[in-house]
Amino acid sequence: MDEILGSVKISEKRFLHLGQLSSQSLSAYEAEHLGFDGYFLFEASDEPGDKGINILGKMPTLEAAFRLMDIWQARAAA
């Protein structure tokens, strides 16, 4: 099951998400090499011809994921 911790709208049909991805999602996007645990930074798109997700990075722990969210929110507020 995918679990989203935070999201930012990039454009009308594109979003940046931070969260966990299920083994099914990781397999569907051929990202098994990243491992099935941890937290992922990924872009999701509903643009025609570009549907799906693009995994940009992985945080090994919940603490690292929350730290990234803190940095992300501080940057957005600046």
C-alpha cells in the first residue's frame, strides 16, 4: 500500500510526493533495485503520454523522511 506523507503541486497534472511505495508499485515501475522499505521522493504525472511516477530519491528511515519534509516546508515558507 502506498502511503503519502506530503505533497506539492508542480503543475495542473504533476505532483511531487514523499511517502512509502508498495512492492507492487515499485515492481510496476521497475524500481525493485531500490529495495522495498524506506521512504521515496517521487513525481506523479497525469499528463497525456507521461502517466505514472518517477522516483527521484529514497530516504532509509522515517526520521530522514520527516527531516526532508521539514527542509521542504521551510523552503516553501521562505
